Amino acid sequence: MKKLENKTVFITGGLSGIGKAAAIEAAKEGANIVIADRERGDNIKAMDEIKVIQPKALFIQCNVSIPEEVKNSVDETVKTFGSLDVALNNAGIGGKAERISDIEDRDWLSVINIDLNGVFYCMRQELIQMLKQKSGVIVNISSISGKIGYAKSAHYTAAKHGILGLTKTAALEYATDGIRVNVICPGFIETPLLTKLDLNNNPERKKAIVDKHPINRLGTSEEIAKGFIFLACDDSSYVTGTALDIDGGYLAQ
Ligand SMILES: NC(=O)c1ccc[n+]([C@@H]2O[C@H](COP(=O)([O-])OP(=O)(O)OC[C@H]3O[C@@H](n4cnc5c(N)ncnc54)[C@H](O)[C@@H]3O)[C@@H](O)[C@H]2O)c1
């Protein structure tokens, strides 16, 4: 028996990295897939990969920092598949590496608008639908930076801490409505987001980052996707308000 058979899974930022791996795992588990991503172009080939596994897959162009686009995406999901059973609020960006005294308003806001406000806009719209159904699961993607400070990353760190607060609050507010809300805190994962750090051309920098993970390597998107499937399906039916660290031991130190 597949774990998400006939469920509709909505994934933001699902054309790349962690979101794409989560979409592929959910498709393997029998779910209808909706990808909401602001990109198009070449990235759309991710949809072809998903459709090979699950033909019932829909792409919606959506910028999560624009509430109207988020509302339209959730509406289109329900119109197409009849329900919204699982949401993975994953879309996010890294932001410029600077100390707080150097961060300009526009750089602060660009990260907060996507990484924190975007998660709020998505959760609000998903919860409106899930309340009608009296069922649903929300999984948010935070980071190790949701639990500890990270120098030169105040916007990202503040946003990721905020996601933990949103998750715990929503878990309390909707626990008796058949809706569970949890969050995953990944360590450093090899994705295009990390490629921007150009670690393969900076072996010393890469080693410094790897050394912070007791397992002594970076994580893979598939390892985060496996955690997502656990939180999305009934295997975690008594789990809500929890932060699942998938970080090679980073936060245990
Ligand atoms: N890679 C890591 O090391 C790592 C670690 C911890 C947490 N995370 C988090 O995991 C999530 C996914 O990151 P990733 O590494 O897979 O990155 P990625 O860059 O590979 O993928 C991010 C996806 O989000 C989309 N996106 C960006 N802004 C968007 C917006 N405004 N609206 C809709 N879609 C948007 C992009 O188009 C892309 O498809 C992010 O929230 C990130 O903060 C990543």
C-alpha cells in the first residue's frame, strides 16, 4: 500500500532541490502532485520527471510572496484535484551574506518576504481549505538556522526562526480540526541553492562546512524528502508541532 495514494500534495518551490525530491518521493507514494514555483523556463523539465512517475501532476506559476498568487494556486489545486491534503511550504532563498550593520532594507525585505511572509501566506490559504475538509497536513521547511544563530545571515536566520513559531502556533490552533503542522530543519544539503556558495571551487570552505556535520558529509535532497513523507502520511498521525532535524547531527553539538 502506497503511503499517499489519492492524496493531493501541494509543494512550493518544487522545481528544484529539496522540493523536487519531495515531489518525486510523493509521486512514488501515489500522490497527485501540484508544484507552485516562481520559475519557468528550463526548470519546467522537472515536471516531465515527475509526470513519468505520476501523470496527475500540475504546474502553477506562483510567487509565494504575493498573497493573490498563493490564493489562486490553492484554488486551482482544489479545482483540479478536489482537495488539498498535504502542503510542503518549501520555497526559499538564501540572501546576501552580510553582517546586520551592512544589510540594506531591500535585501532584508527580499528574504523576509519570501522565506517568512511567503510561508505565512501559504499556510493561511492552505488552512482555510483544510478547515473546510476537516483534514490536512502541513510541513514547513526551516533550517538549522531556525534554531541557532548564523553569522552574516540575519534575514535568513530570522525568517527560519519565525517558521518554527508559525508551525508551533498553527499546530496548537488546528490540533482538534484534523490538521497536523510540523517543520523540518535541514542541515547543509547539496542543492542548487548551495551551488551559489561555489563550494566545489572552495575546498577549504566546503571542508569547514562539512566539518560542522558530525556525520562528516553534506545531506541530500532525498534524505529530506524521506522525512517529509513520514510527516505527510499517517505514520506520523500523533505528531504535530514538532521540528524534525535532518542535519547529520549538526544541532546535537
Ligand atoms: N540547501 C540547503 O542547504 C538548505 C538547508 C536548510 C534549509 N533549506 C531550505 O530548503 C528550501 C529549499 O531549498 P533548496 O536548497 O532546495 O533550494 P533551491 O534553490 O534548489 O530550490 C528553491 C526553489 O524555490 C523556488 N522559489 C524561490 N523563490 C520563490 C518564490 N518567491 N515563490 C515561489 N518559488 C520560489 C525556486 O524557483 C526553486 O525552484 C528553502 O526554504 C531553503 O531555505 C535549504
